[in-house]
Amino acid sequence: MAKENDEERQDRQQIDIHGNPVDNGDDEDDEAMLNEKGEEMPWYEVKSGANRFELVSLYQKSVRRNDEEVAAYCAWELVRSGHAEKFWERTILFIVEDLRANSKEALLLDYYHRLATERWDPESWEGRITAIHAALTAARAPPSRESTHANDVWTHVSNEREAAFEEGREPEAEFPVTEDELELGRRFDVALDRHTYSGKNRGRDWKHFFTRAARVSEPGEPKLSRKWQRRRLEIDPKREFSEEEIEHALKPVDPENRWEEDVVTENEELDDFGEEE
């Protein structure tokens, strides 16, 4: 059988309005992808000739540095070159590795990913522009590697502690919460409420929870929530709260003094909270 020439192949191949090849149901093996020079493209390259792994790395760096144009180009180049899966794999990784926690862009990136992979062919015209949208979204988001920094530092601290215990010495590094700080009267005293064995065993009940353990940081509860909170304490059927206790419950936690304010003082009697009936 004579080998099909380029002209005959073009006649057989259908093209959509955006210039994209349309699947005509032919079961023949896919043609080798060509680069811009018309040469067969190695699997590790993109059509422009760049190494795909290096371009993916550039894409991630452009997101960290908020370079929208570079990020958008990398997205387009990777997807048009048949590397859509690698592009989306790295884009989803941004959500947990390169964007600041609580960034609303994380949900949008996930939505774009589902659009490009579930609704459309990732390498179609729609898939390409969706990838560009995702890249621009990521590049415009507040960048941060805070989660990876936290994971790295506490892993190193844990390794140092394990080595210290094995060598019979004191660790040179500590976690932000030490065991002795999580004791009655110490820094994280308020955590020992009725929901813990230590707190309940010491007589802490719902009254302690509502006036101390349930407090929130500045700016505090929203106006309507504060109204409900006060009313709830005023009409509690089992406990009586003084105005001083109610005011303390409603007072926002000072971010400069998050824990010390609710530490039990030497003069405080835990029995004041009473056992729950």
C-alpha cells in the first residue's frame, strides 16, 4: 500500500473553526507530533523546541513571581504541545504548594481543571483557553510557600528531637507547642476545657467553655452573632452568668495576647465553675 502523502492526509483530516483537528473516527495510530520546524517532536519537548520539564518549572516560578504573561504563555505552549496532563498536574499542585492559604483562587483553579478535563478535550481550543485562564488566575493570586515551609521546619525539628533522645541530650529545637505548656496554669491552659479529660477532671464545664474556651479572635463575632451570644448566656436554663462573665465571653481575643489572658491565676478556684449536673 502506498504511503499517504501530506496533501492526502490534510484532505482526510477535518478541521474545526478554530483550526483544531477533529476526530473523524479513524482507528489508525496517531501521527507523530511535529515541532515548529516540521521535525518530529521528542516526547520531552514542546513545539517551540524548549524542554517541557524546564517549561513546567518556569511556569511554577512565574506563578510565584506573579508574572502573568509568562504563566499564560507556558500554559498555552504546554497544552498545544500535547502536555495538558502535566500542565494541570502542576497547576493543581499550586493550590497547596504555592498559593497563600485561604486564597479564593484555589477553588477557581479546581473549577477550571474540571472544565478542561471533564467538559472539553484538554487540548481543544476550549481546553487551551481554559488553561490560560487557570495560569492567569494562579499568577494573580497571592503567592506563598508557607505550607511547605511549615512542613519542612517541623519535620527537621522532629528529626532533631529523635536524634537528641537517642543520644541522651536535650533537643536543640522545639515545636511551637511544648508538652509542659499544655498543662493547667501554663500558656495553653484554656485548651483544657470540658472536651478534654484534663479539663473535665478538674471541674471545667460548659460555663468555662462559653466564657473562655469559645472566645474568638479580633474583630470578634459579627454584630448579629454577638446579639445571639449575649442573649444565649442571659437566658441559659442551667447556669447563671454575671455581666462580667458575659463581657469577657464577648470580648475579642487580643492577637498580641491570644493565650495568656485566659490562663488560670493562682487565686482562681476551679470549683467556681462547678460540675455539670
